[in-house]
Amino acid sequence: MRERRHSVPVRLGNVTVGGGAPVSVQSMTKTDTRDIGATINQLRCLADAGCNIVRLAVPDLEAASALSTIRRQAAIPLVADIHFDYRLAIAAIEAGIDGLRLNPGNISQPDHLRTIVRHASERSIPIRIGVNAGSLPHDYQPGTSLPQRMVSLALEQVQMLEALDFQHIKISLKASDVPTTIDAYRLIADQTAYPLHVGVTEAGPPICGAIRNTLGIGVLLYMGIGDTIRVSLSGDPLMEVDTGKEILRSLGLMSAGASVISCPTCGRTSLDVSTIATQVMERLRSVTEPFRVAVMGCVVNGPGECEHADVGIAGGEDKVLVYRSGTFKRSVPIDQASDALLQEIDSALSVRPAETSEEMRKNV
Amino acid sequence: MRERRHSVPVRLGNVTVGGGAPVSVQSMTKTDTRDIGATINQLRCLADAGCNIVRLAVPDLEAASALSTIRRQAAIPLVADIHFDYRLAIAAIEAGIDGLRLNPGNISQPDHLRTIVRHASERSIPIRIGVNAGSLPHDYQPGTSLPQRMVSLALEQVQMLEALDFQHIKISLKASDVPTTIDAYRLIADQTAYPLHVGVTEAGPPICGAIRNTLGIGVLLYMGIGDTIRVSLSGDPLMEVDTGKEILRSLGLMSAGASVISCPTCGRTSLDVSTIATQVMERLRSVTEPFRVAVMGCVVNGPGECEHADVGIAGGEDKVLVYRSGTFKRSVPIDQASDALLQEIDSALSVRPAETSEEMRKNV
């Protein structure tokens, strides 16, 4: 994995984006922002799931005026998504919003943009320039590639803000097509030091959308590109957060937390690995410290994986081998596998963290 | 995206792996191989879903003897997964299997390995050396990194086969950890010209397992590494195939087929994008030629995406804009959005392919 690209940090409330800060996970409320109760509820769910920053659409002044109540109730930084109307940006800033997503090119009058920037500067509120392949101006730089056009448009808008002496900037360059998205971010990565908000947009419903986002975000993060990420799915925003966190965990960019290693099963297995693994994931939902459970169907790879897990089971011919802290402990009949494993997990978690060998995991 | 790594082709039945052939998608039956009916049924489902190669566990002679009946009924190449017992390999070859997955180091007697290789040579059956991080020998090359140990073990086993003048070889190096998997394949990529079977193993249940596999496989394919892929999930093997195909499609390594672009929705939307997008995906399941549908909640990015789609809708304030072949056609009330879109899709598909502009899609 390449070293992370150097970027200049910006702050949204208590979250730093860029400058070597941990990669943050973003999502967006899908409620009507004017429905204050529903929006606050969804924000709470997102924060509980580990979302770091949430964006809200602000399509009109009624939505903007809902923001101050929503802001007071929210535990994490909020970003207002603004298009076309500068008054919405001003109202959002006055409501206490922590960041703006706003394309300067969308604000037609120069003095309107100047007003927004003055307000944002006074409160040190960053602005994300969010270029989207689906809304490039018609006939913009014909003859150049789409990623190149996205980058040019973003850099033009950066200059509009810099010309007003504003530098609390983040940039995103989203397309619904994975290679286009990757190319655009790779192109801009060397041309600016502003932090990059990375994602694939309009990716469709899960699981298809999760795959497209994981590819785009994953390849870029592997190349060291990306300071904050948004998985975009047509569906529950909690899935966006879960997917984003799993991407970071899987690439070692976030503390591992609890994880389940489980085999795909095959004709060698009489153990119901899929059901047991799902039960274990449910049991580990609230476990935040590193804890690894292996659910393995047979003795080909089972003992090996169990030796590198805090707790594990490996199916044998007519019984199941139970492991604890990497060591074989006992065998039980197959129909007791799930109970034995869950018992062992509860017992291991009750004596942690003293018992867990961090070394054991490192050796995997 | 980097150019694909050069590899020497091997053939399994009518499928070529490596040597510039299209990246193939593999899965594995999860039925008891001895249950011939259930196994044939699952094979049929996998082939219908677009799986190119299927592996079956062969844990005993009864499973091996089921293979000839299964083989005769299967429309795609089959690989026998063999461990420890050389007689199972011989029986599988005699049953007409198209490939073996077998680690020479697992076969304790040299003359047993020689017998397997002679049979495989006679029928030009390739052998995949499948090194798995979970089953490395204890105390193997202590002090070196896990990816390095996996590569060393694979190359040692390659030499065992080459010493017997056998070169129909594929290699896999799977770990449950994504960076370990990527590192191992990157290490071996320059050290051998044999085709690489790529995957992340014991990745857990979907969606977590799909994300880990997409990351590992996706980053490697983006680097040009990988001739055939297996997504490994604790769950329905059809999901493995769907995930594998979506990875290839999203990276442009497979004909696009039908695709749905749909926005994540936000407080700007009154359209039920998620439900409509899911309906559209269902409608397009059987469409194999390129066909793009956009389901967009609002006018910020909606018209732009619709202009690059065969059919699309974009939500407006109290109505929905309907697009066909990139051009605005009409608007309908929001509650008729789904019907209007599905009608337009049916109409577009009924006159294809004459109407579709390939150029339109290229311009995206």
C-alpha cells in the first residue's frame, strides 16, 4: 500500500480531514431536512453506527431554517449541501453548520459568492467543491477526456475561492463509472494539496452499489489517495456507513474491531457456517476492540485459521473442534457447535483485554 | 489501469485462463458432492448466472465416484478440490474432471504425486496450486513475512511439478486479510508466468465478505494481476458469481450488460429512488447487451445522468422528467414515475439495438 498522499488539513467541528488525520466516514441523511424529528433520528442512528460527518440537503429556506435545531441535537459535524441559491448557504452558516458543499460555479453572481466566502471565513467553515460527472456544463472543454474535464472544472472553482483568499477547501470528483472516478482523483492528486473526499456516485442499490464504491474508494485508498470517504448507495444510509467502515478496516486504515473469518463452505462441510457466522457477527456488533473469531467448516484450513483467532471452531467429520486464544480446547458434537462457540466468545470477552495476545494477531 | 500481466495460458475444457483470455469467474458448489442431484442443480444455477468454472470438494472416494455423472450433466468446466489422498485425484481425472486444485506438498509420497501428474498430463488437465495463509506448515521460514512465506511455498510446489515436467499450472495465494492477499500476489506476479487465480478467502458472510473480496480482487485487477477470480462468501454461491461479475463489469473487464445508475437520494428527493432502482434491476436481469438506465432523485445531477442513459428519470418538484436516448421526452406526476420508466424501458428494449447510440455511452 502506498504512503498516504500529503494534504493540508481542514477542520469540521471536532473532525480533521486531511493532513494525516484518520480517514473519516461520511454519509448523508435521506430524510426531508424540513422534517426535523426524522432528520435528528437518522443523524443519531448514523452517529451510533460510527459515521464521522453527515451531509444534509438544503433545497430551500425552510430546510435551512430547520438546521439550527438539528445542529443543536447532532453529536457529529454536519455539512449543508447547497446548490444555486447563495441565501441558503448564508442561512446554513448562521444555523451553525460545520461545513458546506457548494460549487462556486453554481453561484451566478460574484458578489453572492463573496458574501458566502466572507461568512465561511469568519467561522472557519470549509467548503467542499463537489464536481460530479453527471452535471458538467455542456460543451465544457470538448475533445478532452471526462476525468480531465472534471479535474479542470474543480481547479477552476478552487481558483475562484483562492481569488477570494479562501483556502478551507476539500475537493471531490465523483462519477458513476469506477475507472473514470479513479482516473479523475489520480489526475488531481498531484495538482493540489487540498484534502480529497472520495466516492463513486449514483452507484445504484446495494450490493451492486457497494461493489462499485468499494472498487473506486478501495483502489484510491490503496494508492494513498483519499482523506474522507462517502459510500453512496440507493438505500439505507447505515449501509453506507457500514460499507465505508469495512473498507477502512479491511485496508488496515481503521482499528480492526471485532472481525469474523468464515469459510465459504463446500462439499466437505456438514457445519452450517453461514448461519453461525451471521450469529457471531450479531453477537460482536457492540464489540469495538480487536477480537477475531474463526468459523471454519473443515480441517483443511480450519485449525490454521483458529490458531490465529481469539476464538474459533473448525468442523471435523462428526464433531467440531473448539479453539480459544489460538489453542485447541475441546471437541463438541456438530449440533452443539453454535452454542459452544457463543459460550466461548462470551467467556473470552468477559476476561478481556488481559487474555488477548496482540502478538498472536500480528503473526497472522 | 495497468496493462494486464503477461501469463501463459492453460485450458480447462472450453475455458482459457491466462494468456490474455477474458478474466473468468469461478465459484464452488456448497452441496455435498455425493448428493448428485443437488450438486447438478447448483451447477446449473451457477452456469445460468454466468459462472465460468466451478470447483467441487472431493473429500472421499464416494464423492469422487459421483463426479462422472455430475460431469456429464455440467455445461461448464469442473475442478476437483483434492487434499491428502492421491487416489481421489486419480478417480477425479478418470471421471472426466477438467482441472485439479491440489497442493503437491499435501501428497506425502513422491510416487503418488508422480502418478497424479502422469494422469493429468495425459489428459492435459491443469493443476492449481492453492496456497492458503490458514494452512501454512508450522515453523515454515520463520522470520519472513506472511506474504513472502506464501509465495515461497507456492514456488516450491511449482518446482515439484516442474521437476516432473508438468507445466499446466495455475497459482493462488489466498489469505483472509486483504493487504496480505494483495502483497502475496504482487510478490509472485514478477516471479512466475503461470496464470493467477485471485481471491480473498474466508472473507465471511455478505456484505462484509463481498467488500473484502472486492477490495483484494479489485486492487489486483486494477494492477493488471489476475487471470481468473473467485469471490469467497459464507453464503449462496450465486452471490459469489454476481459479485465477481460486477467487479469485472465495473472495471471494464467484461461487457457492461445492463446497468442502473441511481442516486443515493437525500432531503432533496420525493421520489422513491431505491424501490424504483430495485424494480429496474429486476426488469433488466435478463438483458445482456449494454443498456443503461438512470434513476435520479432531483434536477441537480439528474438531467446530466439521464442524457448519458438509454432511459432515465429525474425527479422534479412535483413531477418527474422522463428521458429516452439521452433526450427529454415528457414529464409525469411523481406517483406515475415507476410505471412511466418501466414502460419506456420496455419500449426501448423492443426496438434495440438499432436505436441505441453506442457513441452516447462512450461520451459519458
